[in-house]
Amino acid sequence: MGSSRMPIAALLTLIIATIPTPQGASAHTRLISSTPEVGVTLNSWPTQVKLEFDQALVDIGQEKSNFVVINNSIGDQVSLDDEVINENVISVSLTPNEVKGPVLVFYRVVSADGHPVEGEFIFNFSQEQSAQVDSIQQVPTTDFLLAIYIASAAFIASGIFFAIYSYRRRNLG
């Protein structure tokens, strides 16, 4: 492409990029609430999990196009294979669980637009484990980054000092 064509190509790209697109074409369903709630700590094990989405869920004819899988903190599946869909809500029953810790909820659903949407979230089972998880999440990252920067600067400064010292020693005497 010649240099006189570059401004025209850039202008056309800019014009095409600013053309509005229909909002409905990219609107996939999203999770709006769950029972138990995202991140909550439970002291008693629930019998089921319910997920509510902003659009109605549909079955696209494939076996298990909408499903929810729930694993306890050691990775054992604690959800049954009995998902029930009622408009925009999917629910699944849980097996008894005595394992304390974070519980992973993974879902795959298909809304009216036909696009599958996957997601996951965690809730906690037992008060003791949530205190441990909270303390891990509250580690101050800015202090850690500052320490890394200071250590890196000290390492670089000592390298520069050693290079200058070696150069002067070799060339000056």
C-alpha cells in the first residue's frame, strides 16, 4: 500500500470501528443471583443450589445442554444429576457433605439466544474454614510489591556499583 493510501485506510478503519452494532446480538445471559449466595459462608449444608439468570434458559436438543456441577473442597462431586429448569432458574440437589471448606459451583446454561454460557463461583461450608480463607485473601499486596521493587532496585544498584568498580580498577590502576 502506498503512503498516500495509508491515511484513507486509517480513516476507513476508524469509521467502521465507530459504527454502532445492535446490542441484542451480543447479549448473553448472566447469573443475577444464587442460593446459596456467591462467597457466603454456611454453617449447615444446603439440600440444593439454585441459580437465577437474566434470561429464560432453553434446551437446545443436546443431552444435558444446561447443567450445574458442585464439588466440595477435596474435589468430590456433591451434586446429583437432577437439574430442574423453571424459566430462568436452574436448581440441582446436593448429596450430604461433611467436608469443610470452599465449595465450587460450576454451571453451563443456554439462553434464548442459543449461546452456551459457562461460569463458576465459590461459597464456603463452615465458619472455621471461612476465617482461614478470609485471612488468606487479606494479604496486603501493595507491601509485597513495594518490597519486590526495593529489592530489585538494590540488586540493580549493586550491579552498577560493581561494574563501575571493576572498570575503574582495570583501567585506572
